[in-house]
Amino acid sequence: MSPVIRWLELVQAQTGSCLWWFVRTQVTDFLTRLKTLSNRGEKLNSDASSTASGSPNGENGTDGTEGHTNQNGSNSRSETLFLKQVKRSLVKLGLPLPKQLNLGGSNRPPRQNRPLYQRWWAWGLVGIGFGTAGAAVAGYTAIRAIEQDLPDTTDVLTYNQSGTLTIKAANGEILQQLGPATREKIDLDDMPEQLTHAFIASEDEDFYEHNGVNYQAILRATLKNIRAGEVLEGGSTITQQLARVVFLDQERTLSRKLREALLAQKMERELSKDQILERYLNLVYLGSNAYGVADAAWVYFSKSVNELTLSEMAMIAGTAPAPSVYSPLINPDLATQRRNIVLQRMVVAGFITPEERDAAMAEPLALQPSDPRNMFSEVPYFTSYIQQQLPSVVSPEQLEIGGLTIETTLNLEWQRQAQETVAYAIRNYGPYQGFEQAALVAVDPRTGEIKALVGGDDFEESQFNRATQAQRQPGSTFKTFVYAVAVAGGISPYSSYMDAKLVVDGYEPQNYGRRFRGNVSIRDALISSVNVVAVKTLIDVGFEPVVELAQRMGIKSDLLPAYSLALGSSEVNLLELTSAYGTLANEGNHIEAHGITRVFDRFGNLIYEAEPQPESALDAETASIMTWMLEGVVNNGTGWDARLPDRPVAGKTGTSEERRDLWFVGYIPQLSVGVWLGNDDNAPTNGASSTAALTWYDFVSTLLEDIPVEEFPDIPYSFEGREPTIELEPVKPNRIYEASSPSEGGSSVASEDSWGGGSSSYSSYDSYDSGYSGGGSSGSSSSYSGGSSSGGAADYAPAPEESYAAPVEEAPVEEAPVEAAPVEAAPVEAAPPVINEPPPVVEPAPSLNLPSEPAPEAFIPELNQPPQ
């Protein structure tokens, strides 16, 4: 027995459980009684044997018999009493009664008892004891394992509900919250005391006394529910409820309840009561998509928590046990009953007086419902873009769990101004120029951060994002990539081409008004947006170099290597085009445009951080030359309306065929901005790209106070002797027709009806003369005065012309080297003549005489035509 007792004492010392104390007591008592019974049985047998052998001759038989009988009777009564006690002990332990025990009170002497180790029931008792002890040890071990596996309770302080998505602007302001999110979080010190008292009285009256689990409350709730025959209240503390919200699900299992209790106790050890209460009041679901007391105050009463009355506070607290049932928007009568219960409990708890309770109960229900804050985005085109980009930066598992917080690049003030600018352009310019939609994008070229993005003016009517999803022909804005390859390949900006009639492999580019200008430098051709020169330049530099440079600069759309590529026949979207122009602003270094900077999971852990790295797309010298050329577009050319009063601007206009798309993409050193105007159904407009330039001005001019003045980098002193940084791959057309002068054929206005006559001819590539000349800029006074106009023409001049006379009508129309190019009118654009003198000083112009209001906080000049 002693080893068993010592073992039980050891288990009791390790576990501290009352169960083991009970087992030890019962087993010890029972074994003691069994031993006593065994000793008495042996003594009775010994006495009986002695009496039988003590009178062999029978002399004292009568007395001896009588004495034996008396003594045996007395022992039998004592034995019977003891056996009854043994029976009670066995029954108390729930064990079967051994058959060897005679409990019937017979006077017969008991049979000789066997040792305990030969008794099956003794071994059964020992087995039960060991089994119970083993189960207790296993339970204790399991509890310790669960405790060691419990999460870090400080995660409570940064937790967001699963299935939520919070999008923030660059300044931390919330743009949108999706899913079961707490939309407004407030500190405990900013909550009215009566509001916290209402929740404590309703949910956990002993909140400040227990250690996370309130056993008295559990027993009290259990008895109350048993008497009522239904579940009227629970025994979970506020701490347990918070643990359930943050770490657990709503599964009703013993293991979950055990884990909840252990978590609550751990939270009480590691967090303060105020921290627990504050997080609970900010996370608890209170019905009607309201999470936390601030959300509930807004959703039910359109108030802040500090504006709530006692009655309203009690009603909000009353929804916590069953939010879908007690919501005043769903069941106002039940909500009122719950409010009154909470008020009564506040009286019992000593938080309010009976008079205050009565006044609050008498207050009528005065609901003023509102949608949860931040459910609908103020900047929907940007936030929808962010949601589309999110799968590229976080895993599907993290997306499914949710609770994500996304920090973005958006400058909210700039975004609001961009949205107003787009709406203004549609209302005021659109009706007169035949477009119904507009889009605008602003990108920081030095970081790639999207500062503003507007994909339309009515997200509810159309969620189609014209800034990121609309693939449209960029028109002449694509010429920038062609000329950038030429300059990087060593061609001088002053090098000239003959602007005259051209038909190459059946494709005939046309200028605006079908007019030709003769010898034009590529700089002047860019400023005046001359289409023929752009196509001739593309032939000399090659398709692949242009496609590859555009892709390095940020164009992600597929680009078709055809002659019309020079005029923007391949579709792109506004975001990538704006980002590509930003590469020039960043001295040839491209950083991919992005809107997401960081992503945090539901516990506040950083799971993604953007680390954009600049990639050299173009050498800095070429980038500075292209910027200088694009400055001319704004100062002297088609981008006239985008000029800013206090700083340089570089950019390019673009118009697709039949004016379906009107573009302007321009930049200052710190910001690249793109504007598109058009129609969703691709219908032609009757507008001009200068309107896009004006819209660009409307937006950027409002940001000047936020952006310090910077100058563009200096261009090289001389363009001579520049080493090429891009290898050119000239195209070898199958057939080419090229007029030798603008008036060749009898008129300076070229058309398909006036091809013949003069010395015009068709040529094979081997005798093609593109009209390229490295000798200067055709007399333009805007040429750079500090360097030579040479530019290395000899390296790029085609072979001497070997022409043959052929009738125009018999000329074959053949496919281009890469892909068939249809004979169609090239995208055209209004262009001024080459400027030979400085532009006039810009004077403030009166506002447009249009029916709608002027653009907010923006100076709107007239729709100026480029200077003549």
C-alpha cells in the first residue's frame, strides 16, 4: 500500500488537482479497511480452531461450546457491521462487490481469506487509480502544450478582421474599407464613461475583478439557463469574447472553449484591462455592418460617440449578444427591450441612478441610419486599380484570409484636383468637341509612384478604367520613341528629311491638310508633328530598336512592327504612356509605375514593400536632347496650351485617325502627367489635341505651389561626334515611291490622284533616298546655336539613287517586311508652320465663354492656336 500512497502523493504534488486528493483518500481508506477485514478474518479462523481442539474428552463441552458460541456471535455481529461499511465504500467508489465477502449476517465462520494480490477486484481498483492518474497527467500535458502554442497576445493591439481590405492614401488617410472592417477606431480615453459602463454592465460586470475567466458567472449563467429551459445568457467575459474575435472561430467544441479560456488568461497576464477593453469596444460586431462602438454610433444615429445619449449608448451595448437580432434597424422593439435590460443592469452595478434609468427608458427611439464610413471610395478608379494590382504582390492564401491594409502612393489632394479637372473637361470642352470621356494620370518619374489616376467621371455608371484598361492608338505621341532612337543612334536633331509624298510598300503617310514642307529637321518635324518625316526616320532606324526602346521606357502593350508604328498605330494605355515619358524626365532611367507601397496582414505584420529600382532605358545625354526637343513642342508647337508661367514643360500632343483619341503627355522634372480625351465607343470627335494640352494645364497649374521650380538638364554643347548608344537596324522596304520636292507632281498638296508627272519615281530599296540630310535644320531659327548641325549624315545616308521611270498606276503594292500595312490615311494632326522667331509673351487670357463653371482654382486660357 505504501508505494501506491507515495505515488498518489507525487501526482498530487505535481498537478495540484483536487481530483487526485479525492482518489488518494478513497483508495487509502479502502485498502486500510480491507487489511483490517483480512486480519479479523484470520483471527476468527484461529480462534475457531483453538476451541475445537481445547476439549478432546468433552468434559467441559457444554461450557466450552457455550463460551465459543457467545464469543463467535459477538465477533459475527462486529464482522457484519464492518462488512456493511466495506460495502458502502465499494458502492461509493462504484466498484463490484466481491463474492468472497459474506454480507448476509450469517453466523457461520468465514472462510479463510486469500491475500489481496490474489483478489481481482483489488487489482481492478489499482488499475482504475492508475488509469485516472494517467488521464490526469495526459490532460495536464495537453494543457501545457496548448499554452505553449498560444499566439502572441500583443497581436490584439494591431488586429484587423479577416476578410477585410483597407486602402490608405500616402498620408495615411483611409480611402476605402471593404468587408467586416472597423472603419473608425477611437481610444478608450475618448469614449464616454457611460458607454464603457453600459458594456461592462451588460457583458461582464466583474470585468475588473477576474483573471480572464469568471467561474461564478459561468455557474450563474448555467443555472439561469437550466431554470429557463433555454439559453438566456452566457458566461464568457469580455476578455474571452475578444480572444474569440481575434484568434478563434465560432466553433462550439470543448477544445475551442478550453483554448479560449487559456487565451483569455494569458491576455490578462500580458495586457492591461484598459487595453483589452479598448480593443474589444473597437472590434465587437454590433449589427448592420457596424464593427466597434464608433461605427455603431454612426450607422444607427449618424453621430460620433461623444454625441450619444445614455439611451443610445445602452441600445448599442444591448446589441452585442445577438447583433443580427437586436439591431434597432431590424427589430426596433427587441432593441428597445435590450436597451432597458442594460439600463437596469447599470443601476444594479451602481453606474447610474434609478432616475437616470427612468429618463433614458422614456426616451423615444430616434434612429438616423447612415452607410458605414469608407465603404464607398471617394477615388473609385484608383482604389479599383489597387485591388486589381493586389494579387501581383501578395499570395492567394493571404488574399483569402484578408484583413489586409494597403498603403498606396496616392496624393489625395492631387487626386481630388485631377477628378475635378477631368469632370470639368467633360462638361465644358466635351459638348463642343464631341468627346464624352476623359482620363488623367500623374506619375512621379523619380520613384514611379502614381500620384493621381482618374479613369472617367462616373464610376457608378461605368467601372471601365480608361487610364489603365482602355487600349487606344497614341497617335503622334509615339513619335517621341522614334526620334529618341534616332538621336541615341547618333543622328543630330538638326538632320533633315524631305517632307514630300511617300508611298512605302503600299503605305502612304499623310500630313495634316495633306501639305508638305520640303526639307525639315527632325527637331522641327517633332515640334510641328510632321508625319512623313517620322515614317522616314522609322525606316532609317528600324522597327526593332524602336519597339525595344519603348518597352524599356515603360510600354508594356504589344507593338506591331509596321510603318504606321511611327504614327502611333499600336494601341497603348494612358498609364504606360505617361510612365514612359517619365523616363525622359528621369534622365533616361525608368522606374515602373506602381500604386502600392506596403501591405500589412491582419496582425500588422509587413508582408510586402515596394522596392523600385531604376533601370537605364536611354542614355542621359539622349534623354536631355529629347527633353529639349519636346520643350519646343510646348513653346513653339502643338503643345502651346500646356505652357506653365514659371517653369519649363516638355511634352507631345497626339491625335489618332479621325480624331478618335486626343492626347497630351507632358512633364516637368518632378512629375509626368498624361491626358486622354475621347469616346468609349471609339466614335470620332471634332476636337483637337490642343484641348488635351489645355486640360493638362488645368491640372498641373493647380499643383505649382506644392512643387518647387526645377530646370531640365543641360543638353550637350555640340551634337557632333556623339557615340551611338543604340544600334540602328534600317528597314529594307520592297518598294518605295518618294517625291523629290513638296510640289512634285504639279501641286504641293499631295493626293492619290496627283502622283504622276515630273521626275517622281518608284525605287527599290537599294536605290531609295529617304531625303535624309545631315546638313542642318532648314533654316529654323530655333536651332541650337552652340553646336554644329552636322550630326554624322554620312554614316546614315542611303546609297545613291538609281531610279527608273514607271507609270504611277502600274506601281505594285506589296507587303511591308514584317506585316502587311494597309493603304490608308495616316493619323493626322493639326500643325503650325516652322517657327522662325520667338513666340510672343503669353498674356492672361479671358475665361472660355462656355455655359459651365470654370475649372476650380485653375487659370484657363483661351483655346489658343499655335503662333504663326
